Amino acid sequence: MAHNGKRMPVPAEAPEAIACQLEAFRKKFGRDPGPDDPIFFDPDAEEPVPLNPQQYEQDMIETMAQAGINPAFIYAFKRTGRIVTERNKHRLTEEELQRWNDAISEYEHKVDSGKVI
């Protein structure tokens, strides 16, 4: 999978996620997506348009909080835009992994110093 000219690994869950999105698209719009339609779309829009990145981030944060995800991971997601797990960390560059680890450390430092997150 390419993104901005950079090759990105496809997560193992990708085929299942895409199948779910295709089904959601069919349910919402009553047809298969065309070549110019976004697979990940705004479910509130009347026409198939890409999901708003800010809304995606807010939805992810709310979902993680409701699921009881470690607040340090939520903070790191906000700082890096990614979720790092044992299953996917090998796919990251050293710099990407360092940014994630730095965000976790930053969170822990703020908590230890009594700063509200």
C-alpha cells in the first residue's frame, strides 16, 4: 500500500476491515463503491465523502477511553496519530517508534509532576 509515495505495510486486519467498510458503504448508499469513492467515508454525509480526519481522531479517542485503554496510550495516539502494539511495532521505523515512546514518557512525566492531562 502506498501513501504519499511511501510504501506502508498493510495490517493483517486490513482485509477484514475493508470488507466491513464495503458492506457499510453498500448499506449506506445502496450500491458498491466506484473507483473514486472513499472506502472509509463519513457515515453522516448524504454522498460518499472521505471521513473528516479531526472527527476520526475524536472518535478514536472516545472509543479508546470507553474501552479502558491506558491513558498513556491515548495521549501517545494524540501526539503521534498512531496506535503502537506488540503486533505492529516491528513495522515502524526507529524514528516512529521513538516518537511513540517519547510520547509515553512525556505522559508519565506529566502525571508524575502532577500536571493535569
